[in-house]
Amino acid sequence: MLARPAALTAADYRDPARFAAERRLLARHWQFVGFSDELLEPGSWLVREIAGEPVLVQDFDGELRALRNVCSHRFARLRAGEAGTATGPLRCPYHGWTYDRDGVPVGIPGNGDCFGLDREGKRALALTRYELDRLGRFLFVRVEPGGPSLVDWLGPHATLLQALSDGMSAPFAQEAQPWAANWKVGVENVLEVYHVDAVHPDSFRTVVDGSWRVEPSGLHSVGYAGIRPEAQRWWVGAGKRLGLIPVEALAGVEGYVHLLLFPNLAIGVTAGRMMSVQTLEPTGPETFTLRYRLCLAKAREGASKAALAAVTGHLSALNSQLLSEDRAVCGEVGAGLRHVDGAALLGVNENRIRHFHDMIQAQLGGGAA
Ligand code: FES
Ligand SMILES: [Fe+2]
């Protein structure tokens, strides 16, 4: 028999203690939070929950900082919402404490009469600061300090990320969606193309040809799929019309390349001309947020706005369709997992999932299965 049971059992997808352990695992890894394009304006900010921590990433006069989004006084959230642009200092909406870029409360209304905090006292109340690093326009935050630098963590994939950062435009579509399954169900779903015939007959199946080659690389892994001739012709035609410059750094630029940066950042590149960046962000043992961004390769001057709108409209619709198909089937897996105890059976065409499980087990101290 070629197939073997998975390393993880159904309980590993619903047990709250396991979920807490995996959150700590996420805290130890660099997490993609967005593109620097989103934080170009002075005072622009975004908020993400990473491994249970509310993280505020904000521009302070051209310098980006990642701080805990909770006031040190009586714990109001400092920024409400997902993103925005603020003028003036970082100010708590409750009693108006203001913070500097180091997270120190430098402005405390009535300090002399009510708190009597000197410099040291204020410093002791500084917001927790998180590590923030970037590879080109890709911004990453790590909640738990220490561990490898971003470049070391990316390993051989740093070159590819830099090429994508240089070669891809700002997103033409993005969204965050709640999915009803454990986050690992979502990751596993992007690690194989076995489901494509059954789940995506009219969407992704029209793009990929069913071939699949997998390369584990440390914690991460890469999958390569061929593109069907009709899809290849479409991309060459659309590329010419829009003057797209394919990102050449990809081995297999004529195909579909899918990178998983452990544990939950998935980057798919189609024909070197479109990039999908997905983060699968755990929100509970049986829920996660799927956040995606779609980007086209940069174009030479001269493409018409109408042609660009037609291409991006088509690609957005195709992406929405295939995500709704994946979301539905992952919801079914999430529901099914409540009723079983054993481990799934993984075929050799699902070896990338086996690698993912082994890396999780090794990281959690359980050893590779
Ligand atoms: S809770 Fe922020 S100033 Fe009081
Ligand atoms: Fe899918």
C-alpha cells in the first residue's frame, strides 16, 4: 500500500489545548502582515491579530513600528478597525494618553496631579514592542522575540520573495474571509491538487493540468503544477495586451508555482504574471480568517485602463469562485472532524501535507511522525 495515516489525528483539529500550543508556535514564526505600499502615508497603520496578540503596525515619520494595540492605562484598544491613516500622535481614545514610536506614554493628561509618573515610570508603562522586518515590500512581524532573522527564516526563498516584491504591482483585489474549519484544514487544502477535479471543475481545473511536483525545503515547501495550453495562451495574450513583464526568477515561469512559508503563508504564482498571497490566520480551534491579495506583474507603460479592468475583473471572479468552492469543502471537513478520532489517510500525492504535519510535530516537540 502506498498510502499511510497522517501524523495528526482528528483531535488535533479541535482540541483547545492543542490550539493554544499552535498559537504559541505561530508566535515564534515570522508572520506576513501586509505590503509596505499599504503604509506609505505618514501616520498610516494596520491592525492584525497574530497568535492571539493584537498587533498595531504604524508609520512614525517614515519608520514602521509594531506595538501591542492596547493602552497601558486601563487597556482600551488604541486603534479600532483594520487599517487607517491618523494625524498627530498615537493617542488612546479613552483618556487621551499619547505614545511615542517606542510605545512610551509621553503625554499623560493630569500626570502631575494624578499619577506622578517620571521618565522611568513612563518607560515602565511602554507598550509591548514586536519584531518587525521586511523583505522588499513584504512586511513581517514576529510576536515572540528571538529566533532566526527574516532572511534566515526564508532560506532559499528570500531570492524569490525579493523578485516578487520587485516584479509585482500593488494588489488589484484583496479580502479577509471567515472560514469554518481549523486553520490547518485550510493549509492542507492548498498543499495538494488532488481535490481540483472534484472541487474546481470549472475554475482552477481550467488553469492547471493535473501534474504536481513537490519540493520540501526545511520547514517550508514548494509545489509546481503545469498550466493547460489554453490557460497558457490566455496568459500570453493578456500579458501582451497589458505589457506585463513576467517575473523571471521563478523556475517554471510557464507554470504554476506554490510556496508555503511555514506555517501559514501561501504564495501562488501563475505564469510568472499573477501572484496570490494568502494568510490563514487562526481565530479559534475550529475557525480561521483567510486573507488574500491578488497582484499582477508590473507592466510597461501604455496598457489601456479598460483592458486592465477586463483582465483583473476576470481574475478576481475566478479567484472568488475557487475560494468559495474551497471554503465550502473546508467547512465540510471542519464539520466532519467533529465526529471522528483517527488520522486521515494520505496518499503519495498528498506528501506535502505529510511534510507540513511533520514540521508541526517537530516544532511542538512531538518529533516527526
Ligand atoms: S485607557 Fe487609555 S488612556 Fe485610559
Ligand atoms: Fe482548492
